[in-house]
Amino acid sequence: MSNPLAVLRVFALVLLVFALTMLAPAAVALVQNDSAAGAFQRGCLATLAAALLLWGLTRRHTEELRIRDGFLLVSLVWVVVPAFAALPLLIHFPAMSFTDAYFEAVSGLTTTGATVIEGLDTLPYSINLWRALLVFLGGMGLIVLAVAILPLLGVGGRQLFSAESPGPIKETKLTPRMAQTAKGLWLVYLGLALACTLGYVWAGMGWGDAVIHMFTTLGLGGFSSHDASYAYFNSPRIEFVAIVFMTLAGMNFATHFMALRQRSPACYWADPEIRWYVGVMYASVLGIAVFLWLDGTYAEFGTALRFAAFNVISIATTTGFASTDYAQWPFFAPLWMLFLCSFVTCAGSTGGGMKMMRAIIVYREVMRQVVQTVHPNAVRTVKLADAPLPNKIVFAVLAFGFIYMAIIVSLTLLMAFSGLDIVSGFSAVVASFNNTGPGLGQVGPATTYKSLGDFQTWVCTVAMLFGRLEVFTLLVVLTPAFWRR
Amino acid sequence: MERLLAVLNVFARIALIFGLALLLPIGVSWWTGDGALGAFDEALVGTLVIGGALLLATQRFRRELRANDGVLLVVLCWVLLPLIAALPLLLGIPEARFSDVYFEAVSGLTATGATAFSGLDRLPPSINLWRTELHWIGGLGIIVLAVAILPLLGVGGRQLMKAEVPGPVKEAGITPRVTETAKGFWIIYVVLTVLCTLAYGLFGMSWLDALTHAFSTVALGGFSSHDASFAYFDSPVLEAITIGFALISGMSYVTHFAALAGRSLRPYLRDGEAPFYLGVLGASVLLVAVYVWHHGHYDEFAVALRHAAFNTVSVATTLGYASTDYSKWPFFAPLWMLFLCSFATCSASTGGGIKMMRAIVLYKQVFREAVHAIHPNATTFIKLGGAVVPNKIILSVLGFGFLYMACTIFFTLVLAASGADILSAFSATVACFNNTGPGLGLVGPDSNYGVFSDFQMWVCSFAMLLGRLEIFTLLVVLTPAFWRK
């Protein structure tokens, strides 16, 4: 049995901080005097009230949280906070259903970037800022989740990563460890944010757009303030800046932190994931560029390379910007991009998917099993960064990989059941579950998720949450065993 | 090299025996005077010459085979025998491409049932009989493979089946063990074929059609002598007979054997798979019937139930007959059927897919992981048929399940890269890899694989082989480690 009341107290504090972040768009709306000012003020007040009420009811439960309480806290944060994040949207768009608003907020906080809103260019700046800010905040939460919490909970072999994260490891209490880890990583995150903003401005964006797109680039989210996404700018220089920062944000932030602290790029080389991450992604860029060029989609190789580089990296890192409607490319290319987004990003990044670390382990374990079939008595172990992995972790990773695929299959079937065609259904599930954003078909880069029915939208919402919380975190809270003593 | 030659020697003898199988279509061709006699005669001479030459050339390398040699023999049989089996097709159907006839022969010997030809009704009856006889011979091999060889190799947790196999286990040589085990099961197989032929013949098929379809039914293949498959007969009685024999054939031959030997039905209850197999199929038939009826595809529920029962059982058991063009059904129904075919059949049957046993282990493992996440130090077990499954086997099953899905993704990507649309690429992959037969889209039940390019035909042939040999068997032979001393 976990301690729900103590968890609720901490959650109330999180919600309180979250309410304060609403002040940012509220202030912007006031300064610019746009129509959304009231929506943010009311949204902020309602969230504050709810947070204070919750805190008031639970404030005496100051017990220290234990590791198991982490499941509940994390699930609460990602499931309940979006409901409040959706408030300004609900108030500002009277015609918007709760389903859509909640979807949009979940999409933001899970750094997915799938949107149900059309006509982004005509929205008040503050609304777009809020959407992007959600992605940025989600990214901050994710780094802590990925580097500090999931390893503690041991979700799908995540124990592995605990060794790499800075700070004490033997800690059994949740809060100090989180705070300790978070500080260093958030500094890196904010540093990158500053650099990215300056980069975008250097490349020619206005300050307003630069901030919004910096938020969604670092969070690997993919919301944009333009319906056309990056095709609106049509600037190779801006695309270049985006590529650089998407690539950086897809790496383990703990590695960035180490590299900065030790002032040595050798840390990147020592990271077992990064070379695979960069290798697979950039090889795919080249492959797809050649494929598009040979296929005649683009007459010039230079153009093919430009579009392939931006869109492949955007999808593979689970960001979800588009500089052209790549759904029109020969079918293999977008399919390969969706394939990449399910495993390419590094653990400890703001990216989604099952993570490169697990992909490497699964690959090595399967190879080990092949060799084992030839030499049944051979003793071989799966190694990572020259250290043999305990069987327990290999086991957990394989099980995770399996569940990952099983969920994609089940949700696709569910989408088909509700009447969606296979391209839209499958791609919507993959894009949501891996927190990428745009799918294909009905939900392609040139369209939005608005055309989906309520039921289908909820399936996508659930997929985003499950994907972001690495399945088990949420699954565990839903099992009766969790609530039993 | 020496090993290859020793195995080739055994293979040559198998090829010679296989050549004798041509006598059946020769007899039929002579009796009906259908004009294909020349093709079969030439094929027989060709087979005897090739087999004889191979036998003589490798005679001095003859020795008792070891376990690893068994792997090579199995691979050689399934890869090379289709070359011989394709001879009559190549000679008898002048317009066929080489990739077509090899595909057809592989489809036959792996009991898949995907056909490259249209206009089956106009083909000489002896050619059609040969096609389904290939299923039947393939079925003989599949039973040996499933009951004796795969458990011996421990492919993907197949060791689970080992304990249940009658006959000596400690045998050093592979040949006595295989022949010993096979005999009992082959008798059941032959009896089932005879019963099925009689049932078909007595309830409306011509005797030639009865034999042709009985071959195909008990092997869970799916070739028919009619383009329209079972829609040609349009007979509920024949469909019921097919359902019955398909269900029996999809169950474990080990269980059939035990039931017959003990003259009791209890083995079916103790079989860890059969209840799930029947349960899942029964529920799915109802689900599909209700879904199709609810969507208004059929006015009467009885009609919906009839077609749902036949086509769902047919696809799920990896048989692959169709009594109507079910690809016209609302999309969820055929997708669900393809989903079923990837796991529904029992492990020691002639069906394809990952097998129910592995599906159960995977399913239980998911819940075990959830429990582990809450209680990291808890010791839990997975039980199957009352016995605890060792962790090592679960790991193998997980690895296999993962590799299975990875292969499905891989083949889909390859087919997409070569220009197929997603529905055709994905369904062709699933249908071939699970040895089912008809896919959807271009390769749907009312169409055939002849529309695919040469390259795509080879990919599909490879998928059928890989699926039938449960990946590892084929993969192992392709690793350098296998050939090293």
C-alpha cells in the first residue's frame, strides 16, 4: 500500500507551481492585450484554488514518500495536470470539447505535439505560447522522470541508468534524490534553451516565434505557431538550427551534464547510446535522401537532402515538425521515419519511444540467443559499455520491448474497430504512443487530429500517456495489487 | 564443408523419395488425360537424375547425423525441395515466371496456401492435386519439425514441449529419434486425411476435389482448385466439415496421440493450449459475426455467423480458405483475423504463427512484470499446464516474440520500399510469415500474389520459409558461428 494522502500533498505542491506558470501567458496576453487574457486569468485562479484546497486537505500528511509512491505521483502528475492545463483552452475556445482540450494538453505535457487545433496562425500569441510552454514544462518533468524516477522504480530495465545519473544512488527516499538530480539537469536544459533561442533569432525568426519554437524543440514536442510548421519559414538556416538542437535534446541529459562538469567531450564517446543514436539517425537521413532523389520526388540531391535531414530527424527524435508534407513521399520513407521514432532517442532525453538503450540490449540478447542455439552450452552474456548486464535487466528490457509492441498492435486494432483506416489508425497510434505527433493519412503532417472521433481521440490520449510513462508506471497504478497492503 | 556434403547425402535420399510423390499426379493425369502428363514425366525424370547424381556425388561423405546437422538438413529440405517441386509447375504452366513457381512450391511445402496463379479452375486437375499434395507432404515435415526437431534445438522456448514427447529423449543421433517420434503422429495425420477426404466426397465434392482439398485442409495449407476457393461450393455442410478438420489440425498432435493411446479425452483438458485455442477462436467467431452484422454487411445474423465462422477459423488456424471476399468486410474484421493467425494455433500442429503456447507465456509474463514493478523482490512463477516454466525458457520466448515482431516490421518495410501500399505490404507479410495465405488489398482473398514483382515474390517466399522454420533454424545456418569448427 502506498501512501495516497502524502502523495496528494506533494501533488498539490506540483499543481501550485504549475498554476504559477500560467502567469507567463497571462502576462503576455495582458501586455499584448489579446483576447485570451481572461482565459488565462480564470484558468490560473481555478488551478490555484484547486491546488490550495488539495494542499489544505492533505497538508498534515508530511510523511516522507517512498519509492513505490513514485508510481502514483508520476501518474497523477501526467494524468491530472493536463486537465488543468486544458482550462485556458476550454475557456478561450467555447466550441472546443473537453476531449479535444485534454488531448491538446496531454499532447503538450507528454511532448508529443499532435494537435487538434486548426488555424494556428490566427490564434492569439499567448495561446500558442501556452501550448509550447506545456511542451517545455513537460520536458523538464521528463528529464527528472527519465533520469531520477524511472530508474528507481526499475521500469523495463531502467535500473541500468541509475549508475550514470549524478547524485547519490543508495538513496531510498524519493524527494531529496529528485531535487538533487533535477537541479543539475535543469541547468543544462535552460542553458540549451537560451542557446536555441539565440540560434533561432540568428537564423531569422522573430523573438516571439523563437521562444515558442525553442520550447517545442528542446521538449522534442513539435507544436508550432504555424499550421504549415517549418514550411512557413522555408529557411535552410532555421532548419539547420532546429536539427542541431533536436539532435542535442535527443541525447541523455545526464551525459550533457557530465560533459559540462568535466569539460570533456569524451563523455559523449563513453555514452553507449549516443553513437548508435547519431549513427542510425544520420544514416537514415542519407538513405532517405538517396531514396527520394532516385525516386524522383526531388530533382536535385541537395533539395532531397535538405528535406530528408529536417523531416527524418524531426520525426526520429519524436519532435514532429515538418518542413514539407512528407506524407506525399513514396510510402516507404514516412514508414521508415515512424519506425525510427519508436526507438532512436536516448534514455534520459526528452524523446519518446522505447529508447536506444533498450533497442541495443534487445538486439544483443536476440543475437545471443541465436548463438546459443548453435552452441547450446556456451555461456555468453549481454554486455553494455563493456559491463555484463544482469539477467534480471535483460529480462525486464525484453518484456518491456514485447509489451511495447503488443500495445501498438492492440491500440491499432482498437482504432480499426472504431472504423479508422489502417494507415491513419496505425500511424496515429505509433505517433501518439512514441510521443512524436504527426502520423499519416487522416492525421498526417498537413492535417490535424481534429478529424478523429471522440473515442479515437481518447485512444490517442491514452496512448500518449502510456508511452510517456513507459507503460508500467501507469499500468501498475491500475492493478489492484498496487492498492493492496 | 564436410558437414554440408554429409547432409546433402541425406537430402539426396529425401529428394529421391520426394520424387516418388510425383507418381500420384502422374496417375491422375494419365487417368483424366488432362494434358499435364508430359510435364510430370519430365519432372520425375529430372528429380531422379538430380537426386541420383547428388547421392552418388556425396556417397563417400555419408555418416550418422548430429543435432547441428539436423538444422542444416531441415533448412536444405525447405529451401531446396521447392526447386524440385516447382519443376512440374514450370513445365506445365508456360506463362509462369520462375519466381512464381518457386513461390508456389514454397507456399505449398510450408503449408501457407498463398498462390501466384489465377485461373485455377482451368489448370489441369493433376497440377492442382500436385499443389495441395505439396501441402500434405509439407505437413508431414512440419509435424516432425514441430514435435521433434524444434524442441531439440530449443528454438524460442520450444523446450517446453520436450518433456511431453513420447519416445527416447537421450538419443545421440537425430535420425532414430525423429523416425521414432514421427511414426505415431504420421498415422494420425494419414487417418485424418482419409476421414476428411471421405467427408468431403460424401457431402458433395467430386472425389478428386475431395482429395485435393483434404490434402490442403489437414496440412492447414489453403490451396484450392478453384479461384473462388470455398465460395465455389457454397455449401454450409462442406464449410462445417472444413471448420471441424481445421480445428482438429490446429491442435497439438502430441495431445491427439495421447488421447488416442489412452482412449480418453482427458489429454485435451490437460493440454495447456487447447482450451485457450478453442476459447479464443470461439469468441472471435462471435465477435466478428456480431461486428460484421452490426455494420450491416449482412442482413441476417445467421448468414453473418456462417461466413464469420468459416473465414475466421480458416484464417486463424492459418488455413486460408475463403467462402466470401472477407476483405470487403469492415476493416476491423479482417485485421482481427490476421491478428489471430499470428498466434492462435497450438505448438505441435501443422499451423503457423508464434503458437498459442508462446502467446500464453508472453501474456502471463506481462502481468508478472507488473507485479515485479510493485514488489521488486517478490519471487513469482509462470505456470503452464501445472508446471513452473523456467526463467531461461521465458527469456527465449520473449526473445522469440520480439524477433517475430521485428521480422514482421522488417518485411513490411522491405515490401513498402519496393513499392507496395501499406495494406498489401503489411497483410502479405503477416499472411506469408504466419503461413496463412491470403492477405488483404492487392493480395486479398479474391486476388493472388501474381501481381507482385519478382523481388516481392522472393521476399514473400523468404518470409514463408523464415516463419515456417521459426526464424532461428534458418538464421542459425546463416551465422558464421554455425560453420566454424
